[in-house]
Amino acid sequence: MTVGEKFVDALAGYTSGTDNKLFPSMLHDDFHWESWTEIKIGLQVETKETTLELFSNATPHETSKVFLATDDILVVGFRAEAYGSILFTYEFQDGLAVRAFSARGEAP
């Protein structure tokens, strides 16, 4: 299993509330998430702390699709009525996510 695949599993456990330890441990302390579209009003960069807060409030009717999962990169899409579609690219170093980029589309 690649780091990207482990990250997807850890994120699923975190958003469902079944495992709140693994996902945070896979984010580097200096993790940052840059959005090419606004995630929050007036905020274009998320930190590890704000990322954990956002994913802890995931909507129950969310779907996801993994496009690429390696030890260095993960490309995954999420879709939900609450926010539309978001495409993420995560970069990994030494088994930890160090940064992410995202772009949000219209609600389906």
C-alpha cells in the first residue's frame, strides 16, 4: 500500500469519526493547503489545524474518487451538495503530507 492510499484510508477514518489519530499524524506540523479558489471567505491558505477542523466537519453525503496515489503524490476528488466538487493534490515527504493544492468547482 502506498503512502497516498494510506492517507486516503486515514482521512476516511477521520471524517467518519472511527479513527481520530492516524490522519493528524500523517500531516506534517508545517503542512499547508493552498486553494486556487476560496475555501473560507477571505482565507486562501489552510494550516494543519484548520485542515483538521474542516475535515472533522465533513458532510455525510460526500463521495470521493482517487485518481493517483503514490508514495510522493495523491490526487483525489471530493463531491458533496454542501460545497460542490474539490480536486486535491497532496505532496508527501518521508510518509507525511507536507502541502496540498485544491481547486473547487460548482455544486453538481
